[in-house]
Amino acid sequence: MTQSDARSKVRAFLEKFIRDQDFEDGDNVFALGLVNSLMAMQLVLFLEKEFGVKFTNQDLNLKNFRSVDAMVELLGARGIFAAA
């Protein structure tokens, strides 16, 4: 699994729910009103299932899920990317 693979999967998941709205990987999807707190729980469940990780209570901070970039960074911190 690469960062690019993870980024594509996270974007694809978000794009299923965010229709007719463009956003960049660094955009705060909560601040833009594209995602709400209920969707945040869906994001957590998706990431845990899709990438086989289990987040700690410390990980469950909105800042970790605010953008595609933040989620990919969090996944990297959980060690899902193959060493180069």
C-alpha cells in the first residue's frame, strides 16, 4: 500500500457522499460544510475497515479527519505504508 493508493481510496469514499462539490486534498471538509460529525464516524469506520487499523482514543481528534491529507498522514502514523 502506498500513500497514493490510500489517498485515492479516501477520496473515492468521500466523493460518494460529496457530490457536485470540488475539493482539494488539503481542504478542511468540515470547515467547508461538506462533512458533518455523523460523517466523521463513518470515516473512522471506513478507514479502520479498509486499511486494517484500529485508532486509539487520542487518534479520534477531528483534526486527524479534516482533510484527505490529514487522514493519509494518520494512516502513515499507524504504519500502513510499505517501507521504501
